[in-house]
Amino acid sequence: MMIPVKLLKKMGLYDVKIHGTSVKVRVVDHQDLISLGLSELRSEVTTPTVVGLVVKESIMLKLCVGNRCLVILMNRLGSTSIPQCLKNFLEDQEICFVGVNLISGVYTLRENWRIECKSSVEAQELAARVLKKPDLSAGLATLAAEVGIAWEASKYLPSFSWGALVFSDEQIKYVVEDVYASFLIGTKLLGKL
């Protein structure tokens, strides 16, 4: 069973509040919608070009620019149906992809989907380098505080499934908080250079 793409474009849209800021989220599970989502992200890109990036196992790819996030349900796409526009975006070396657990995330992109994301950096490493704090070892909330962003993550959702197809607003907020924080931290840090 397949829903027509023109109807799918109207589904999977969320507007959630994260620390008082409205964040627009598009969740896609169809290769034809990835191009639309990437166009929306590109419209938010400024200089320096920072994109929040988090890969959740081989299930979900999360991208964030400004107040817009794109969540791609990779487990719903086959490895052969990854569109070239996504590969081109993630392989763009003019973009600094900032995130958490990127070593395993970049490995997953390469091994599962043959995507080489060469210009990515852990938020923690970027903060240590820019702030010249070699011993900086912290989670997102601490990193955010280091760069002057008040941040507190949502509480864990016990009934949450990363492999779901449909999410509530509360679940989407939980899904995108880390990638949104990664974008904010990366932007703040690279703005100091």
C-alpha cells in the first residue's frame, strides 16, 4: 500500500517548541520527499555553514539548520534508494556537520548507505578546540552552557520507539533536541572564529 507523494508532502510536518523557540520538523520516509526536505534546510543556511547531524543507529538520520529539522527514517528506505541529493548534501565539504556520536554515525552512513561525510566533527571536540579547553569532556547541556546557551534536555520517554513511523509532538521534540542543540552549539562556536 502506498500513499501518493503529493499527499505525503502534507504529512510528517511538526511545529514543536524547544526552550521557547518554534522548530519546524519534517519527517520523511520516501526518497522523493528527501529532496524537498533538503531544499527547506538549504533555505536556512547562513555563513558559517553549520548543519546539526545525528545518526541514530541505522534507523534515523537527523539534520538541523536554524529552526528547521529534517528527520529521515532510513530504516524505511532501502540502501539502493538513497537519493543522490542526500549523498551530495552530506558529502559537501563546505558544510561543517556538528553532532554527537558522529564517529559511529559517519561509519553507519559509509557502511550502510555508501555516503562519505568527510566534514563532520563531534560537538565536544569542536568546543574543546575553539574554547582551547583540551580536557573538555561533557554532554550537550554542559557544552551548551560553555557557549552561553541555556539548555536542558527532555526527560526520557519510556514508551518511545526509534523505529516508529508516526510520532506525537512530544516524541518529535525528544527526537530532534540533540540535533537542534548540536546546530546551536556549532553555530555559536564557529561564530567565535
